Amino acid sequence: MSDTDADDDDDGAYYVVPEEAIQYLPREWQEAIYARAEDGRKVLEAADKELKQLSRLSLSFYHVTVLKHIRDKLAVYRFKADMAAFLELDMLTTAFVATYVRLHTGGSGSGFARDALPEALRSAHDEIIDMRNKRYAHVAEHDSVNDEMEIQEDEGRFIVNLGFRFGFYIGGSNDWTKLVDALDEIFAERGQKIVERLQARTGREWSIAQGPLPTRRRPDWRGRSRHGV
């Protein structure tokens, strides 16, 4: 393999040098590494409050990602008049409602207030909360589910037919897509504000990484690189 090929393989990678190996590096390298590490430690100490806020916010980003996934699954749902299709729709609706409410009630600054939503979407928010409380989370009456048990009498023998009627949004409510988009914007803006506070507090440039993490590599004993774990 040529040096050019090796360089191409290293695109997007970073290297991990064990601390115990630093002592074998040239003195000026050691001094530069330790000075940079100390500088980084001071920056992180100064940014501790904002970094904790970002850490809590990361859970909100996860829930928004889940909501997007469920929304996309609902969008491609096609109505079929059979129980398997109804149960699949119920499963997706349950997952959407539960994830939405979990995001709404997230503690320690990771949730959101009803008033943060556009006013036109607040009734859709209320509907989801009501569905969660009365249909999915607790045993209570909700207008989308009704018992329709029937009893038949056949020559003195009584037969009970258990039945129910339930309602769904086929593909999810149109407002749910708007809600997810609004939440995506709310939490993206919240993250950006924290980044701005980090920059103001530390005087350094900060950003939230997009996409997959770079490949970690560790130098082997021959000085070439191998993929790390």
C-alpha cells in the first residue's frame, strides 16, 4: 500500500495515544501535549454548567428522532380491513403518543411547555395528552374506544360476543407532522443557545457535531495505525 493510499484511509479518523506512551515522545511533544490537556481541562471546567445542560438535552434530541421515525412509518401506512393492520396502526399510535408525552414531561430542562408550541398546534397537543391519559396510560374512558359487547340467546343458551369499536387517524393526524417539525425547531434552537453561551463563557468556538463519529485508531508497535474499539 502506498503512502497516498494510507493517507486516504485515514480520512475522518483520529488517533488515540495511551497516556503511558507519552513519556517516550520527544520532550517538546510531551510539553505541548500536557499544555494542551491542561488548557482543555480549564475550558471544560468553565463550561461545566452548559455541558450538563447539553447532556440533558441530548435525550430530548433522541425522543424527537424517535417521533420522526414513527411519523414516517405512519405516513406510509395503508389502510387494510383486517385485524393485523389495525393492531399495527394501534402499535404505531401508542408509540407516538407515549414518546410525545415522555418528551413533553422530560425533567431537568429536557422537556417543553405547551406554550412553547405555535398556538395553532396547542389543541393537537392537548388531544395527545388526553389520549395518553385516558386511552393508553390508564384505564379510563376515551371517546376513541368503546365496548360493544353483544349477548345472543339461542334456545335458552346465552352466547356473549365480545366486541369493541376504536378510532384511529389513518397515517396519523396531519397536525402530528406539524408538531414534530415544531419540536425539532424548538430543541435545535435550545441547543444553539447553549452553544452560544459556551462560546461566550469560554471564548472558544463550539459546535454540535452532525453525522457519525470519526473512526478511532490506535498506533501499533510499528508506528502504523489500526482500528480501535
